[in-house]
Amino acid sequence: MPVNTGALVSILVLLAVLALDVWVYTDATQRLRQGKAASVSIGTVRLETPQAWFLGCLILWVVFFPLYLMATGRNPFSR
């Protein structure tokens, strides 16, 4: 039985994104408990709670995951 590698790659990418979403949620929860909440304001929209970060990453990961990294001071591209 032939294996569809395109489907396999898509599933692996989806699993990686979901794992990162769970990491964002747990990290944001820990930061909130420590009093160092990751907070970003874009116009009238404010991302501050772990649930908001999780939903943002779940819906539009390509935008919210890098934004979370920047909000927490983990931007790998800053020098």
C-alpha cells in the first residue's frame, strides 16, 4: 500500500503547530502566575491572557506565535 507523503507531512506540521500552541498556553499561564504576563496591544485589541494567546495561535499561528515570542523577549531575530 503506497504512502501519501504529502498527507504525512501535512499531519506532522499540524501536530508540531498544535504542540507549540499548547506550549504557548502553558508558558503564558506560568508567566501570569509569576506576575510577568505576556501582553501586546494592537489598536484596541489587547492580548494578555493565556486563553487569548492560545486562541490566537490556534487560529492564525503564523502571526501570533512570533508575536508571542516578541512579547516574552524571546525574539530570535533581535540582536
